Amino acid sequence: MAFLDINMPGISGFELIAQIRRQPEIAQMPIVLVTAEGHIANSMRAKWANSRF
């Protein structure tokens, strides 16, 4: 399981999730997005990325 913040230096959590999902050996790894931002758009993006928010 991986815990990621949406806002990270150099790459966003969503960009990192996309990279993880393209790697067959770790694509099914559970991912939890942790952030202080409560925007509904981030919640929807997390669901689209098959992640918990």
C-alpha cells in the first residue's frame, strides 16, 4: 500500500499514480491519497485513478 500527497515537489500525486498504474507489476497496489485539500474535484480524480481519497 502506498500513501501519497496530492502536492509533492516535482510531481503531483495524480501524476505519480498514473505512472504506477502503467507498471504491470505494481499496477494493482492500493493507493491512498492524503491531503489537506478537500476539493470535490480531487475526490473525483482519485476515484478515476482507482485510489482512495
